[in-house]
Amino acid sequence: MSTSQSDSKDGASILPYTEQHYFSSYDHFGIHEEMLKDDVRTLSYRNAIYQNSHIFRGKVVLDVGCGTGILSMFAARAGAKHVIGVDMSNIIDMARKLVDINGLSDKITLLKGKLEEVELPFPKVDIIISEWMGYFLLYESMLDTVLVARDKYLAPGGLIFPDRATIHVAAIEDGDYKEEKIGFWDDVYGFDFSPLKELSLTEPLVDTVNFKAVTTDSAIVLDIDLYTVKKEDLAFSSEFTIRARRDDFVHALIAWFDIDFSKCHKLIQFSTGPHAKYTHWKQTVFYLREVLSVKHGEKITGKITSIPNQKNPRDLDITFEYDFSPEDVNRKASGTTSYTMC
């Protein structure tokens, strides 16, 4: 694996290429613009902090993966004694300017480097805040770093914002788009490009799903408590059962996640599901190789397995096993489909 030297000014170490690529992808302001303009995301954090200023007042706060510093500034405005923001990306240089022009330099210390390697100005912190979620919740595995921060720096009785996350799965009818995206490769200007069809089936699609396309109820396949979860728990396997809401077809399974700030005076939560307001995380779509014809009340059972990719642990290898066994044996179907999220 090739490596290159990252900026050593702030104590950074030599990083593998995949890690350097990950951190450098957050250098440009455009990706931060998209996240900041996601008002479901940003307002949920602001409300969780501002509406609970009594929790933050006089406390030392650690912002893991601080980016532009917006969460750090929320915490400082809420009355935190001091906020430490840590980020490996070059965007932290801009964050320092933003903190300064907003008059918060005396309240916020920003450190560039890997959290595992930087030295914090406080031995322990009272609260950890972080916007660590990726597509399919776990893609890019930034949660690993939050758990390191928890175990190393969080004082006994300290709080984590947010502190609970759940992944949900359901099934959708999506025939037109599946044909446009997957079926396209059967005839490309008169040529058979079917090997690319197989390739396209192994990559999940991150896109917005119309709620009307959802044909089943949903099931929770992962429930994370950030106070107790361990890194090894994030490689998971979970069985699920979903039931058809109507007579329809199933072309794909989808996944989304919900986030809770449960330690707030009043619970604050948001969902990235198709039933909720748009977020930049959208939903993750896993197309099946076959089409299921379901009737109201019939159930699809399955099992999802998600593990970090061996070559790049920030990528995910996801496998769905499914079984559909209605009384009408002519509609019976089962299969296993594997995907790589990269």
C-alpha cells in the first residue's frame, strides 16, 4: 500500500493513501457547504445544544471531526467553558479564521491532526459532540474515532451528542429506474455490455427514494448506544422481517438511519428515511437481481451483514440474504446479493 507524508506541522503522521484521500476529500469548502445547508442535520445539532445550554454551560467540550467549526461555535455560544475541535482535514485552517472573525478564539481551540495523536489542552472533557455519520450510517467509519475519544477523554458521567443511532431497512418498487440504471447495459447502442450490468448490481446507490415507492414496513437491523458500543460491534449481522403494505413488486431493498440526542431536556431526533424531510445522506438502495411479486401482508425475511472492506476499512462490504415464501409457490424467491460501498 502506498503512503505519503501528510502535513507534519500539527503533529500528523504518515498516512496510507486511502486515509490521505479520505481526509483530503474534506479540504474543499463545497462538501461543507452541502452539509451546512442540510438544515435537518445542522438545526438538529443547534437545537440539541442551544435548547440545552444548561448542560453545556461551564463544561469542556470536544468536537470530533470539527470541519468548519460550526458545532464548536454552537457549543461556545451555549456557554461552554472551552471547546476543543479536532480535524485532520485542511478545512481546519479556514475554521480557525471563522472562529476568529466570530470572536470566539478565546473559547475554542482547534487542533489539526488525528485525534489518536494530538494532545488536548484538557485531560478530560465533559461532553463530546460529533457529526460522524456517513452514508448507510457507517460508511467512512468515522464513528471509530468518536469511540476512541469516548474511551480516552470522556470524564465519568460525561455526555455524547448524539448518543443513539439506528439503521432501518425496507423494500421498494422501482422498476423504471432499475431498468434505466441496470437494464441499460443489456443493449448499449447495439452491443452487449452485460458484464457492466453485473458490476452495477454490486454497488449500492445513494439516492432519494419517493415514500410512495416503499412497499413494506421497516425493520431495525442495528441499534447503537454510543455510551456502550464497541468498535467490533460495528461489523454486524442482523436478521429482519418486513411485511408488504400492498400488492406490488419489489425491485430493491433500501436502508436509512435515525439519530437521537436522548440526553436533551426534550428529546431531539431526526430521520434520514424516505418518509422524512430531505437530508444530504438520502437513502441507500440495494437492487436485487430478481423481481419479487408481493401481496399485502406477506413477509420477506432476510439477513444483512456489513463489515469493513479489507483493502480500505472506510469502505463497506454489505451482503443481503433474503427469502420470500408465499403460499403461491410460483412467486417464491430467495437469494444472496453482495455489495461494496466505496
